[in-house]
Amino acid sequence: MPESPRQRAENYFDPPPEPAKPKGPSGFALGDRVSFDDGKGNTIIGIVAKVNRRTASVATDNGKSWRVDFPLLRHLVEV
């Protein structure tokens, strides 16, 4: 039995991949290493300790905790 045009097209084209699921608000999850600038121009590096609705709680290496809005956070990639 010959293939229909639709069956031939399905054989030639793979479906597009599923879109990536966001981890949390703005793509941040617990344990992500992030950086942000404080109000004095210093860059602060820390780990996301809690994800809230509009902010993330970031714990720094020196023991301080910051509550930072998501637009101010940047993912930190170690190479």
C-alpha cells in the first residue's frame, strides 16, 4: 500500500523539542550560584537559599543574607 503525502511528511520531519521548563520564578532554583550588585557598586556572590514570589534570598560566603529582586540577579557560571 503506497504512503499518503502526510505519512511521507511525517517520515521526513521530526517534531520540535519540548520547551525547557522554568526552574522557578525567572529561572532561579535553590542552590543556584548567583551574583548581584549592592547599592555601593560591589559585586556580591552567593547561593539562592529560598525562592519567594518576587525575590530570592541569597546567602553569601561571609554569612550574610540578602533578599534580592529577580531582575537584579545574574546566574554565575563557573568554568
